[in-house]
Amino acid sequence: MDENPAFKVGDQLILQGSDFSELIVRLKAAAYRVVGPMVRDGCIVFDEISGVEDLPAGFGDNQDAATYRLRQCDDMALFGYNNGPQSVKRFLYTPQREIWKARRNRKTVSIHLPDTEPVKTAFLGVRPCDLNAVLIQDRVFTRGEYLDDDYNKRRENSLIIVVNCTEAGKTCFCSSMNTGPRATAGFDLALTEILHADHHYFLLEVGSDRGLSIVAGMPCDHASDQQLRTAAESVTRAADNMGRSIDASGLKELLIRNIDNVYWDSVGHRCLTCANCTMVCPTCFCSTVEDTTDLTGNTAHRIRRWDSCFTMDFSYIHGGSVRPSAKARYRQWIIHKLASWHEQFGTSGCVGCGRCITWCPVGIDITEEARAIRQRDIRPAEVSETMEV
């Protein structure tokens, strides 16, 4: 090993499993709060970790429609699981945020804005699909005429360490959406975990100057050609073993022209409008604003909190809800996610993480619903005649 290796952005290095704790030590030394995966309440969640001992070593999971179970593995892989119910969205676009607070003192009213200066946060273990979800939310909150200052500040103070997938879950379909299982851009550091017999190591790719500042001087070697091939083959196996797939070709046009397809009645009968799919989705960002006052009437709060297009109140206007039925609300969600999102933000709103399938209590599968609409595609006679002419 080189005593003082000169690393640079774009380098692909080898970090031994026995030295992985050094990465977390370096992050903390750089004043980062480290948020990573841990086992809690029977699933893998993201929360602040203090060291490598908090990571879910030796844990995997079994996922399918409406099914999630943790399982103990024979190996001690640190990242041998698929996505749990949480993504880093809740740290960048928080479930609840105070917008302002007002206090009345006799005849004067003072307005207080929250201290929105976030702490530096390193997100460890972000999957490629979730990284793409962050990049999608960047388009929503950091570009255009209306910006979200709170999101921007949190994003500017974040460092993302992505972990490429070497095993796909039964509800994963990121390869169909071109969002995984390998991250190609947008990260500060990228890891690919390799367990080969008794050899445990990570291929570590430096993606930014911020990431480079963390790994500079760490006990790493430059990766050999064989190690690069081994990592690439592991990721390719994950791509070849996706549990789900979706045909994205012409999907936007397909859904929009089928807005009146009678098939929507079928999913409407099954959907509970519980909003689980939107709560676990790493890109959904619907919100509402609430004003509250204390019993004395001297203090008022305005907060923004997550909402969902599946709730009755979300589309309420004077006189009633625009989308009163489960059918209308599910149709709105899937068409926005897979079709009209393109019109707004130039990309699909789905990254193929599969959470909406896993955590739907009745097992509604977005890939199956898109396939069902394709099979029942409405092609009006006048459209066909125009095409013939």
C-alpha cells in the first residue's frame, strides 16, 4: 500500500472491510452528522449513527407486494439489504417544518422566523435509485422561479455516499427507469461492497472534491483491473435479477390518452387511499400548510407538513373534493408520477425503488397497473384514421 497515495476525483480505490470504520471516523472529524441505515422496529431505517457497529451487518430482507420481513444472513455484509421504508427525503425535505411563529403582546405582534441553518450531514448507504430521487427533487426545489430555501440549505450541507446494489429485491425495477443499480453521477463517494470467501472489501469511487477531502490519506489502494471487473459483475447480476420491470417506452402518452379507460375502476375498488405509497416514495413532495394558535390566542404557528394526493382534503375546493373517489386519486397519482411529471420537470417521477409495491397493504403494483393499461390501450378511431391519412 502506498504510504501517501495521491488520490483525485474519479479514482476507484479499495477500502478493506476491516478499515471501513475509518470512513465514519473521518466524516465525524469533518464535523458531519452521519445518517445511515440501522435495524429498528423490525426493518431497516435511516437515522443518525455513531459508528460502524450501528450498521445492519448480517441483515437482509425479503420483499414482495405487501410483504416486508427482515432476515439474518450467513455473511456479515454491511449493506446486504434492499431499501427499507425510508429514504433520505425526510432529512432534506422534512415531514414537518415551521414557517413562522407569531406572538402577541398587548397591542403589538412580533413575527419570528425559524433558525433554518442545518447541520452538515453525511448520508451513508444511499442507494442509486434514491440518489436519483434526490436529483429529481433538486429539479423541483432548487431550480425555476420558486425555490425552497430550507431544502437548498440542507442540500448544500449534505454529503452523499451511495452504495451500489449487488442484489436486487423482488419489488425493484430501477434498471427499467435507468436509475440503478449503479450510480453514475451526483454522489460524493460511491461504494460497492464485495464479499469473496473470507475477503471483505469495498470498491470506493471518488465523485467530488468534497468526497476527496474525506478519503485523502485513508488506508486505500488503487483498484486493480480484476477488482474492477468483480465489482462490475456484481452490479450486473443485480441488474439481471430485478424482481419487477416496466416498459417505459411511450408510457407518458399511453397513460394520458387512457385517462378514461374503464380499467381504472378495477384499481379503484382495491385501493384503500391510505397514502402509504406517497409517504414511502422518495420523490413525492405534496404538502399542506396549517395555522394553529394556543388557547390564549397569544401565539400562532404556521407549519408545512407532508400531505398526499390520496387524501380527500388535498383536492378540496369550495363545494367539495375534485377527486372524491379512490379511482380518481390513484389515477391522478400514477399519471402524475409516470406521465405529467415529464411535462413539469423533464423526467419521470418514479425511480423504480419498489417501495410503493412493498408497503401497499393490498399489494397494488405500479408495474402491473402500467402493464394492464398498455394491454387495454384505447386508440380512438379518429386517431387511427388520421394516422392512415
